[in-house]
Amino acid sequence: MTAVWVTIGALALATAALKLAGPLALGGRPLPANALNVVELLASALLAALVVVETFGHGRSLTLDARVLGAAFAAVALTRRAPMIVVVLGAAAVTAIARLLS
């Protein structure tokens, strides 16, 4: 149990150090426009990567199965601006049908 708390403490200190590094490095100056554009897009890219890994990840590899069809349905429905309930229920139905047929 002690190793777990040491790890948590080290991660907390590392997080605090990273949060402190930004203001120290910039010294009150605003972030350049190019860097600000990258920072704004970074959260979306990280969230998308996390969703893909958590949805299709299996150990150290990606598993492509019926969930791919559900995710594809959700992507198409979202680009067509479908209501969220339609997206979720439709993706669940498509995934269930694909699992039933396979």
C-alpha cells in the first residue's frame, strides 16, 4: 500500500510542477498565437485518442469488432446533427445487431 501512496504523491508533485512551469516560463507574457491554436486543439485530440483507446483497446493492441459499426453510426449521426438520444440509441442498436449477426 505504501508504494501506491508514493506514486500518488509523486504524481501530485509532478502535476504541481507542470502547472507552475507555464507561468514561470512565460513570465506574465501572453502565449503566441500559433501556440495558442495548438493548445486549443490539444484537448479535443487527447479526448478523441482516449475514447478510441478505451473503446477499441485490448491490452497493447486495438480490437476491431461490432463496436466499430456503432461508432461509425454515431459519427455519421453526429455529423448530420442528430439529437443525442438518437445517436446513443442508434449506436447501441447497430452494435447489438452486428453482435447478433456475427
